[in-house]
Amino acid sequence: MNRLHDDYEYHAWASMQVLKHLETLPAGTLTQEVQLGFSSLAEVLGHLAAAEEIWLARLKGEPAPSLTSRPFQTVEQARLAFEGLHENTRHFLVGSPNAEEVVSYRNSAGKEFQSTIAEILQHVLYHGAYHRGNITTILRSLGHPGVGTDYILFLRR
């Protein structure tokens, strides 16, 4: 599980880098409307938080919450939500006995699946990277720079 724990630390770091960057931008940027697959940066972050909450619940064998995007109005709200989510996931990883343990869960359509802890965590990491790319695209469309979240930057910190 050590490698997955390390990879999750990169994911958490990258997400927090994005949030720190968003805190430096003009007020209103988070909720400014766009037409780029998501209606705003807040919606992307809300989707990411909802998805990560669902996957953590599945890993823990708990009922999954709704995939409805979390309604962040401020970067502070998003930061607090992600800090809590990252801490809860870290706690799970420390107590998780085996990355190859199979987890049974139902998707949002009610279909049952089985995946290993490692597969689920890998999905969470790739899903986060994909949506951090969406955030960069939205930022650039609004005339703001993105922020570096490449893995090598994480290693160099």
C-alpha cells in the first residue's frame, strides 16, 4: 500500500496547489460562468469532491453519497472540504490491510462491481488529474494562468 499512499499524497498536494492558486485570483473567478463542459470552476471542484467522497465511502463499505456536485461558493469552502476528504482518505490508507483486497460496490445506476483497493485509488488519482486539466483550461479561457501540478514538481518540493 506504500506506493499508493505516496501516489495519493501527490494527488492531495496537486489539488491543494490548485486551491491555493485559486485563492490568489480576483473575487468571483470561482463562480464565473463558462461553457467548457462545466459551468464554472466551482462546479468542477464540486464534482471532484463528490466523486472522491463516493469512492471513499465505497472503499470503506459505506453507503455512497450523491454524485451531485458540492455547492462551493468560495475557495475557502472548497479548501476545507478537500482538506477533510484528504485526511479521511489518509486515515483509510493507513488502516487498510491490503491494496489487492477486493471491494464490492454499486455504481450510481445500481449495477454491482468489484475492484481492488489499488484499482479504485488509481481511478481517483487519474480522475483528479483529468479534472485539474479542466480547471487549467477554464482558468486560461478566463485570462488567468494555471498552476503547475506535475508530478515532478511534487517530487522537487
